[in-house]
Amino acid sequence: MKIFVFLFAFLFAVLASAGAEAQVTREAIETLERQLLDARPPVGPEEVREADGSFRTVALETLLPDGRAIPVLVQTPPQFEPTKRWPLLLAMHGGPMPDARSALSGALRMLSVWDVPAASAGVIVVSPAMTHVVARAPRTEHTLPYEILRPEQMEAILRDVAALYPIDPNRIVSTGISLGSNFSIGFAASRPDRFAAIVPVSTEGESREHLLRNLMHVPTFMLEGKLDRNIRGIQGPRAMERILLSFEYDIVYREMADRSHEGFAEQYPEVLRWLDERPRNPYPTEVVRVPHDGIMPLARRVHWIESDTRRGIVRARVTSHERIDIDARWVRSLRVFLTDHLVDLDAPIEIHINGERVYRDTVERSLELAAEDVRERGDPGRVYAASLLVHVPTSVASLAKARAFSESLEPSHPEGILSFWEMYAQRSIENRLPSLGLEGHIVPGDLGGELAALRVDAIEKAGIFDKAGLQEGDLLLEVDGEPFFNDSTVSELRAWLVRELDARPRKLALRVLRRGAELALDVTVSLEPF
């Protein structure tokens, strides 16, 4: 992946000129915000203007985190010039394609269907040729082995494009057709603070309420054909519309009685006008983090709240310029990122979790923290001046409120079966995951019985946990920093490995209690080849 060199160098220069941080003012942070949005890549791509005034499509090559490279096609509008920031439309083709050449053709088709309306609206269109998302064998009723485009790969693409083009970080939209549309929904539910909106076209939809709750600040425009036979059924997208409406989220659903799987280009000018009125809100005063069982894992950090566990369910609200109220369950601690756009950092801040006050004091702004956070996320559109680590209370009253909060999120609509794309992808990954060779049962722990441990009942000889040194009778407290809770299972451990592993060997730290003594072990695991 290309490094965001110009932004890193700029941030370093800002810090060097600022010197020692005695008292960072609101004005200093505001200056940094302006400088970040005014910064431009010093050397853009070699644009070639055609005779009609348009620009020739530029083909980049993005290096994915696992070392593979994929082509990324970029089409700029005729009015493009590098002195201003431009909206970006990430447009993903369908699939899985039979081969890499077909994936490149799919990316070109995505540029062609968006070309005219995007040129008129002044939008940069980026289409990755998902050359690794190809079918590894013919499809049967139960199997279709293929990979997915993962969130970290999507981030690599966006960072590469932003290293060459002046992109408006608050006007990045994800769209796609068929499989690409499902990726679009999955990305938004796993990184809800990344996109201004999504436009799923000919999607299988989504009926899991927990997943869809994360789209609180992601407006959605859906285009569907009633005659579509390439999806499991029109009830999938209809369920997604119904659920988003029940949450009172921003949703437009357009179903056309005479359409099948493609053919919605005449709708795109209206879609782009709709998007123009919906830039991303970089600092929403209410955020939610609701983990789900979708194949793309939800990031631990969502907007300005970061959970220390994958299981953490969180709702955080700014209730005044000096107060934040948080409901949280299955969380030990939270990191809260702060900005004067949310609270007054010149005054004492109160933070309440599950009805109990956990913090009341002033918080110092830090240019170093702000710059490092922007560098780490590759997002100059959000600058957080401070952060706090707060611990979730474990009193009886706090736990009761946490349980009531999580129970209030229980689905009220029946969940449909997995759509084709996720069913096949999940089966493919499950078939590549090595046997864990681990059996055990949950033993209640502390945190009012919420935290627990896994008592190891059996270990498969020469299995990955046996090689790591785990023994029968051990209490497994954490895997990769993730604790067990009172309703956890070995199957749940396997489920999050399915969502987060790829073909690269990954070392996971194990926290173990053996005969009263705590041990630190590690296990190396990866997906097996196709």
C-alpha cells in the first residue's frame, strides 16, 4: 500500500513548528483542521486530457495488506483541477468473477455507467478491479469458493487514491452492483464513520438489525429490480428498507417493476443530487456500536468511541457542552475521543456510564494526539484534540442498566437466511480454517458475572492450541486481548476467527490461568489455501 507520505510529512511539520505543548488552545486545533483540509498531494497522477476535455482513465496499482496488488481505475471529471477537494464515488463491480480479466472488465463497466452523471456532477469515480475476488471452483448449490474484499483492503484503496488526488474526506460514497453492493453495505456496517452515504444497486439486502443499526449516520439509497433473479429474493432488500425505516434512518428505496439485475443508469443523476445534500457529519453527537455476525467485523472504534472488546455494545450521547452519557455492555473500558465540536474542552467534562459518573475534570488538548490520530486513520476530515480512557462501572445498578440497554436492541423483525454472497463466502472461509482442536466450557468470572473464562476440557494432539502449550484444565482468559463472557462458547471464538483471519499467519496472544499462576502463551493461525 502506498504511504500517505504528503500527509505524514505535513503533520510532522506542524508538530515541529508547534514545539512543546504547554497549553494547546481551541484556535490551534482549528488551525490544524484548516491546514489539513487545505493540504494537497504535492504530485498528482499523470493526467491525460482527451480532445473532448475529459481525462483519460488512470490505472493505479494498490498493494493490499497481504502483499497482493490489484488494479484500481480512476476517472476524474472534465472540470477537475488539483486546487480544491473533490467528492469520491467508490464503485464496485459484481461477481465473483471467473478470472482476473473479467474483474478488470467489471471495473471498466462501473466507470462507464457512472461516467456521464459523475462528469456532470463533478465527482471522481474509483473502481477497483477485484482480481482476487474470483471464483476458485464452479458454483454448486452449496459451494462457491471465493474471497471477499475486506475492509482493510478497501482502506488501502482509499488511502492510495487520496495520496494522489485531493479527495474531500466528508464526501466519500460507496456504491456497487450485485456483489459490489453487498460489499458496500458490509463496509458501512463495519466502518460506519468512513462514508458519507452508500448506494447499493441490485443488492441482496440485509435483514440483521444489529448490523443495520450501525448505519445511523450513513444515508442509504437503494435501487432494485422486482424481476431480479440473481438474488435470493426481493424480500431481502425490502426487509432492509423496512428495518432502516423503523430505526428512522435516512433511507430511499426505489424498486422498479420492469427491471431485473441491472439497468438503472438513468437514476444516477438524481442519486448524485441526493448525495450532494448529504456530506458526512464528522462529529455526530450520538453514536452507536452494535456488534453483529456479518462477515465483515465491526471496528472497535466507531466515530469517537472505542471499545476494548469486539463484543462491546455502546451508545454514547453528548447531552450538553459539558456532559456525555454512555450505555455500555460487554465492555471493560472505553476510550473517548474529544473535540470542541462536541464538548467545551475549556470547561470540566462529565462522563457518565450506565448512569454512574466515571469522570469529571478538564481535559487538555494535544496537537500530538490529534496529528497521530489523523495519521493512523488516514482521515484529515476528523481531528480529535484529546482522548480519555474510562472504565465501565461494575456495580449491580450499572450491570442492570447495561443489560436493559442490550436487551432493548433485540431484533423485532425476523432475520432472513444468509444471502448467497455471504453464505458462499462464509462457507469458503470455514472450510479453510484449521481445526482449533479445543473443547471447553464457560466458568463465570468477575465483573458481576459478565466476564468469564473458558475451562479447557480437551486439546487435540498436535493441534494449534496444543502446539501453543495450552493444557487440559487451563483457564483461558483472553485470546488476542479479547475476554470471554458468561454466554461465550468455543463456537463464538471460531466465528470471530472466521471474520478476521486471512491467509497470512497471525500470532494471537493467549492469557491463561494454570493452577493459580497466570501464563502468557501465543498461537499462530491462518486460513489454509483454497
